[in-house]
Amino acid sequence: MSERDVFEYALLRVVPRIERGECFNAGVLVYCRAKSYVGVRTHLDETKLRALDPEADVPGVRAALRAVEGVCAGGEAAGQAARDDAGRRFRWLIAPRSTVVQPGPVHTGLTADPEAETERLLQLLVR
């Protein structure tokens, strides 16, 4: 059996109308310190979004999800977080916020492949 490392993950939730508190999962953030990995996979279900808010700003929600992807990727796409290590970028992304795209609570697990784990969690918890 290959060596497994501790990882942390949080779901990205879309909350179309903050005042109502209704939400659905639209992505998963994964951080593995041992591998210096921070990654995200997203999937926006427009049918769910429109069911919760028929006038939702779909391009705005997509832009917010792309911004999370940019921070995870690092480099110029990460903006001010470009010079931060993977852990700092993950911590910044999971900080509580009152916006349309919000992180959920952080959970932990063990994985031999954090990138594959990110995809597995997307399929299990988002799609």
C-alpha cells in the first residue's frame, strides 16, 4: 500500500440569496501540506441555481468560482495571493464570508494522491 498523507477539504457552496440561506455545492477545495498541494474542482448546476433564484447572476457566480480556481493555481491568476504558499492560499479561501460563493466547514482525510482525491470528492459531493 502506498503512503497516504493527511489532507483537508472544504466544499464551495453557492448561496444565491444570502437572506434565505439556501445553498448547494458547486465545488471542492483540497489542501495537502505534505505534497504542497492546493486544488479545486468546480461544477455549477445552473438548474439548481435558477430553482433557488430565477434571477441569479450566472456569469457572476461563474466568475467567483473562476477566481477561486485562480487563487488555487497560484501565479498571476492568484492576484495578491500569488506569492503565498499553498497552505496560506487554502486558509484564505476557506475564511468565512458572506458572498454568493462560500466555503463550508473543513474536513480531513488521508490520501495518496490529492489531485485524484479532489476529483473523487467532486463526483461524490458536488455532481
